[in-house]
Amino acid sequence: MSIRLIFSAAILFGWVAASASEQDVRNQIGLGALVFSDNCIKCHQLDGYGQEKLYPSLRDPKLLADKERLIRAILHGRLAVGEVAESEGARLMPRLDFLTNEEIVAIVAFITNSWGDEVIVVSEQDVQNAR
Ligand code: HEC
């Protein structure tokens, strides 16, 4: 095999590997859109803007750059702050830890791709660790 052939094979292989992972990301975003519409839009709405005073907008670049915060919010919900938090069962956002690791990875990919500065692909292990 000539050097040139090895070289082009390496480039071709690299290209195939890159496009396969791009396809993975696209699949995750697609799954994320479905899981989001089943579990999140009733509060945060299809466009992610939420509903004033009740449900916050997810279109916040700082929030969408913080993968730990996103994973934690989805798994554990959000408690109210201050006095309300001390009253029984005050949990403004329900915990959604019945979602699988794969589904949560997909939601994070979907919302960061839709409204963040860049798509964030966390690993299923990241989600597992936060459970
Ligand atoms: C029953 C309504 C409800 C549902 C369903 C719901 N949320 Fe929320 N969500 C809320 C409320 C209310 C807050 C604000 C809580 C607070 O004030 O801290 C919130 C906050 C958040 C935050 C911001 C957390 C932070 O750190 O600021 C994220 C991210 C989020 N939700 C994502 C989701 C995703 C993704 C789903 C679907 C998997 C979802 N939520 C489903 C009501 C909901």
C-alpha cells in the first residue's frame, strides 16, 4: 500500500467516524424533542418560554451552558425557596427521575440545541452519577 493510499484511508475513516457521531447527536436531539413534548411542554411550553410567573423560560444562555444544573433540575425537580420551601411538599417542579438516563441525555441535547449557544451532549454516566 502506498503512503498516499494509507493517508487517504485515514482521512476517509476519520470522516466516516465524524459523520457517524453527528448522526448520533441528531438522533439524540430527535428523541429529546419527543421526550420534551411528553414531559415538559405542559409547563415550559413548546417554545421553551414557559408561562410568566408560573413556569420559567428555559431560554437562558447561562442555564443552557450548565449541564449539572440541567441534569439536577430534571432528576430532582426544584424546591421553592424561602418560607414556601419549608412548608410540606413544596416542590415547584416535580422530580422526573422516572425518565431513563438515555432520555435525559436526549432532553439536554434537544434544549441546548434549540435554545442554547451550543448543543451539549452529556453522557449517560453523568446522569447516573447525579441520581
Ligand atoms: C409541572 C410543571 C413542570 C414540568 C412538567 C416541568 N417543569 Fe421544569 N420547572 C418548573 C418550575 C415551576 C420551575 C421553576 C422552579 C424554581 O422556581 O426554582 C422549573 C424549572 C426548570 C429548570 C430551571 C432550573 C434552574 O436551575 O433554574 C429547568 C432546566 C427545567 N425546569 C427543565 C424542565 C424539563 C427539561 C422538563 C421536562 C423533562 C421540565 N422542566 C418539566 C415546572 C415544571
